[in-house]
Amino acid sequence: MKPETIKIDEVEYVRKDLSPNTTGEIRIVVLQRGWVAVGRFSENTERCILKNANIIRVWGTTKGLGEIAVNGPTSKTVLDKCPDIRFHELTVVMTIDCVESVWNTKLS
């Protein structure tokens, strides 16, 4: 088993492959069977990934998903933090680009 952290001179460092990914566009992704998630979207051929992901359990909007894409989550939005989500491109119903400045702190 590889160590996840190392300590040098009382400073703890995290392996690069375990650190949160802050690259990729923030998108809301609607998947088959009603799953709706938000995170940093990237794709590689047929495979997609959402890093810093959250399942959007309750939208909490009056104007649909576009409302939280532009303005960020409302006081009634329920986000369930989860590990990275990996999925095949054919399971995507649609994606919505989010305003990064309002979502950056919500995905950490």
C-alpha cells in the first residue's frame, strides 16, 4: 500500500494523485435514470468524469437547473458530496455550464 501523505520538517504533503482536482469546467450533468450531479467535468474518448462531485438531491429552484447553474445553489438546494463520478458518454442526457465564480467554493 502506498502512503497517502509524507511529512517533511513538520509539513505534511499529499500525493498529487490524491489531491483535489481543480481543473475542468464546472458543469451540471444529467444522467440516465434521473441522476443529476455537479462537478468539474472532463472526458477522455468515451469516458467522462466529474471531480469534486456532488449529487444534486434537491434542486431547490423555481426556475429549474439553469437557475443554480448561473446563481449557485439556493438555500433549499441539497448537495450530497460524493467521490469522483465516472460514467460513459452515452449515459449523459445533457450538461449545463455553470458560472465558475459562484460554484468554486461549493465544490471543495
